[in-house]
Amino acid sequence: MSSMIFSTVRGIGSFLKPKTYDQPIDEAAAKGDIKVLSVSWNQDWSGFIVGTERGFNVYSCNPIKESISRDTHKSGFKIVEMLFLSNLFALVGNGYSNSEYPPNKVFIWNDHTNSFFCELGFKSHVLAVKLRREHIVVVLERSVYVYSFTNLKVKDIIETVVNPRGLCCVSQAEAKAVLACPGLHPGQVQVRDLKRNIVKVIKAHDSDVACMSLTLDGSLLATASTKGTLIRIFNSLDGTLLQEFRRGMERAEIYSVAISSNLKWVAASSEKGTLHVFLLRPDILSSPKNIDHASSLSLIRGMLPMYSYGNERSFAQFSLPVSTKFIVGFGPENIVLLVGIDGSFRRCRFDGEGGQMVELEHKCFFSLTQREDDTTVVV
């Protein structure tokens, strides 16, 4: 394969020593004028990590505060991922191929030891990284590499259709290691049980898949296509289409989809500037199939499963700046969390009647350690 690994993992005993700084590089950066390259939630929305042109910053959400700030390199990191609220972070550089942090290498940073745990190198650019306690998942344009976190060996190599968005998601339950990524044809999603080597292929959409998300236990899969009008919820164990939501009639790029941990709500953000929250049916998994008994022979190919529910409109909405990309997560009860590429954090609430949501908190996360008064509260 053209993207095979060309450098081996360096292991625990040979750390790389990056340049680090204890103070902000300049006053402008300290005030939040630094460019954001990427933002991503941790696995349970208790924190998020921001990649900038100077390094990365980590924030916890309850309450919102900066936990870690690392200014490591002038080219910054275009991909940043965190593992819950631990000290381990996956970083992919935004520099050129001959730079200290090239875009074809994944660095696992251990903030406790202030050093790199390992590096993984590839012949093509890395498009995404996902972390489990047992696995490191690296997404390339046509393949997905799965590594064991314990011995840093390649556990699986998954071929995909051309995947420019780096789509991939993984479950976090210890008993179920579920991974979802694009299949070998447009509109397909392949769901893999990494522990039992079971594969299911779901024909999720007629057009290319643009967004996907799994629940923490891997039982439900949410998908959206490049058309962006519908969001579909599947039983990831057998591929059954369980529910379908309509975001709107016009095409739109879906930025982010999330399923609440209590399996009650689905939230989606898009380029249209409206956050939508949808209501999952109470019986959405009333008769779940055990993944232990799922058969790799029961693949779903070529057509969408039959379902008896029409596409449903959103239950609650919230207006966002149209020009900004936001990723969505859930807090306790009826709380929705939003992190924007513009450096903003929002906490919103919806009630049992639905409709327009209320903004409870709005902060510029870069200013948290300097100016706590940069807060807009609407009740």
C-alpha cells in the first residue's frame, strides 16, 4: 500500500524532546489573537483540546477553565486529540514534511513526563487520530491504522473509500471496541468490532458520508451525508436504521453530530448557523442485539434497511454565527456544549417544551487565564 509505515514506533525508552516554553510567546497570543487550527472534544465532553499555530491548549468544562497550555513549535498542530482528562495527547504537526512536526507523523505526548511517548510515521498526510484506552487509531486518505496502546504494534489495517475528511469514530466501553469508518464505496459505513473481528457494512446514504458519531458504548451510530439534509441513526450491531431526522431542505455541510450518553438526544451543528437537537425514541434500543452473537456474514450491502418512521424535525434549536465551525457535545440533563473555531465556548439549555434554547454561558476560552470577566451570561 502507498501509505505503509516507513518509520517504526520509538517506544517508551526513547523520548523526543520538543521545544517548550513556560510563558506565552507574545502578548497577542496571550490575548487570544493566535490562530486556531483545530478543536476536538474528549470522549465524554468533560474537556476539549485546541490546536493552534503555536502549540495546543487543554480545557475542562465543569467549570470551564484552562488546564494545560503548551507552546511547542512555530508551525503548530493541525490535529489534536485527548484521552478523557488524562495526560496523554495525540498531535499532528502543521509544518512541512521536513519540519520538526511534519503532517505525516502522529506524536503521542505525555504531559506528565513532559515528553513524547512515541511517534508513528506514514508516507502520506495524517487526516485524523482517535484514541481509546487500548488503541491508537490513525486515519489516512484511503486507510485506517489501528495500534495497540500497550505494545504499539499494528493491530489492523482497514481499507476505505477516499476519505478526505478523515472520518472515523470509536467507542469507549471496555467490553466493546467498536470502530466506524467509511466503507469501500460512497455512502457506506463499515462497523468493526476490534476485539472479535466482526465487520458489518451499512449503506448509510446515497451520497458520500460527511459526518459520523458513535455512542460511548458503540451501540448507536449517527451519520450525515454531504447533502446534509438528513441525519440517520443506526443500530451499529446489526445495521438497522432506527430513526431519521431532517435538518432542513437545503444542502448544508454538517460540522458535528453527537448522541447524548443517556440515549435521549441527538445534536447537530452545520454551516447554516443553527444548532439542532432531535429527540430519540424512548424504545430506540429496547431489543438490542448482543455483539457477541452478531455474525460477520450478516452484512448489509447495497440498499438502506426498511424502517417505519418518517424523518422528524428538530425538537430544539439555537442560532450560531454562520461563518464559524462549531463542534457539539452534551452536558448533564438538557445541556448542550459548543466549541467554536473562533475561540468561543457556549453552554446552552433546552426545556421539555423544546423550541429556542437559552444561552447560559459564552466565553472566549483563550482569555480564561487572563481575564475572567470576558463572560457573557444569558439566563
